Amino acid sequence: MREREGRVNLKNLSLEGLREFVVSLEEKPFRAAQLARWLYGRGARQFEAMTDLAKAFREKLPERAWISFLEPAEVQASQDGTKKYLFLLDDGERIESVLLPEKDHYTLCLSTQVGCALGCKFCLTGKQGLRRNLDPSEMVDQIVGVRATLPPESKLTNLVLMGMGEPLENFQSVLRALEIIRSPMGLQFSHRRVTLSTAGVIPRIEELCSRRHFVKLAISLNASTDEQRSQLMPINRKYPLEDLLAACRRIPLDNREKITFEYVLIRGVNDSEEDAQRVTQILRGIRAKINLIPFNEHPGSPFQRPMDEAIQRFREILLAKRFPAMVRQGKGLDILAACGQLGGKV
Ligand code: SF4
């Protein structure tokens, strides 16, 4: 994790780590909660602003620690209200976050890596390859940075880890960020309102799900056979469909909880009625809901969005087999902010 002249970035510490840090400065452990309130509750950027900390403590802090903050370098607004934020990182790398207005709240789509190694064929981020993992602070700071641009009464209550990168390939940092995101001492998001989307890194799915109530899970499915999926998502060669779905069957779910499966519909590739029938067969026995995402076209991609009739037909076949299925129309298409369109180049 990136440090500055031997000083620790407080937002890279777990909350237990923050306690240990405070104790190492010969302060009482409860000071960690005070610090966390300033960092996450009020988005403080400087120690001098932390007026309820004893002056001597405040003066000690900058010798050993610093506070990161991400200021959006650019914000693009779509006609549909979606906003895409570009953040420049300390080392000059760029990431994007997408803010989606819903009826009475906002959802923020976070990035977890710069680029991505998995190379899914329908995704612009995948074309870059992996440049580096994000630190926990860089994930948390996307939230703090976007929140600072909103009016105080705005409800930013939902998060999806579906931006640039595969969250489970940056597992330890994502776990630490999620702890801060969910903790009452941190950003206080409910586990019901945080969704992690994965291309299917099976061992990590199992580890994540062993921590019950941690976050909701979404699986990026996109195909109904191994051959088709391996062509679209090279990770399928390592973790094939059958193993992935077997892992999904083992996930302990609450009463009415379901696993979300995302299916990017691509014209002539995976949008036929046979594909839909096969999806209902491979998901049999899994408490699933399916988000159908008509392919969001972007420059340089050979793929096309399916015809509307094909999308509806696909959905009807899923519904007929009692799988809840929604069509997610791409938001922010005009600013390349929709699923699979993030490239870090506003
Ligand atoms: S879809 Fe997700 S996992 Fe696949 S290349 Fe894009 S960012 Fe990576």
C-alpha cells in the first residue's frame, strides 16, 4: 500500500488497525472512534479540523499519518441523470466511478482495480489489462469524494462493486474497504445495500460467503455453455460453469435472499431462445434472479445490442420458468458510463 515518507494513510487501516495505531501513540483506544468519525462521517481532510481531539494528539498525528482524499478531476453528466466521475490517483493512474440516481436514493458504482486482467471480450476496462490494484483507501475515497459533491440531504445508500476491475482479484484490499464501508464506525452502509459483482473467482466466492451477511453477491454469467462463456470470458477456462454454479448452490442464503446473475445480451452471440432455455436449465435449483443487460455499444467493439424483440423473448422464457428477470437498460450510455464501458478516459 502506498505510504508517504513513512507515514501511514489512515484510510488504509482496518478499524482494529486504527485502534492499534492510536494506542501506539499512547492515546486511549476510544480516540480511534473519534478519528473514524472525522475521516468517514465528516470527510475531514486535515487533522487541524478535528477540533474535539486534544491539541497534543492533533499535533502528533501528522508526524505519523496522513489523510488521503480523491477530488474528481472531471464529472460528466448524462441526459438521464447518471454522472461519471474521473479520479486521478497519486501515481497518475485514472479510475472512474458512476453515480446512478434512483427514485429516492443514489447508487454508486465503485472501481476496485486500475484496468483488469480478466479480459472479458465485451468490456472496455478488460482491454487495458491490469495496471494495478486499488488500495482500500482508494475505494473508500471514491465514496467520500462523490458524497462531498452531493447536497447534504442526498441519500447515497447503495453501492455496487461493478466498476473497473474484478473485486475478488484484489481480495484483501476489498475486504478491508468493505469493513470500513459497512462498519458503524466507518461509512455505515447496510450489507443489504452493498453488492459485489464477480466474473466467478470460485475460491474467493466461497471465502466471501463464509462470512455471513457480509455483502450481496452478483455473478456475471453471460453465457449458457462453457464454449460460449470461455469465448466471452477467458476466466471460464480456469473456473468452468459447472464448478461456478456448484459453488453458487453451496452459498448459504437467508429466507428470501437470491443470488443475482447478470447476463449481457449480445446480438447473435448469446441472445437466442435456445440460450434462454439453457440458462433456465443450468440455473435450476439456485435461488436466482437475472438481470439482462443489453450490450452497451462502445468504440472498437465488434458486438451489437440485440433487437428489442429478442430481449423481450429472452426475458419471457426466463419468466415462464419462474426466474425473476429484469431488463437493465444501460444508464449513462451517452457518456460511456454504462456497464462494460468504463475506460478511465473521460
Ligand atoms: S467485465 Fe469485469 S471482470 Fe470482465 S474484464 Fe471487465 S472489469 Fe474485468
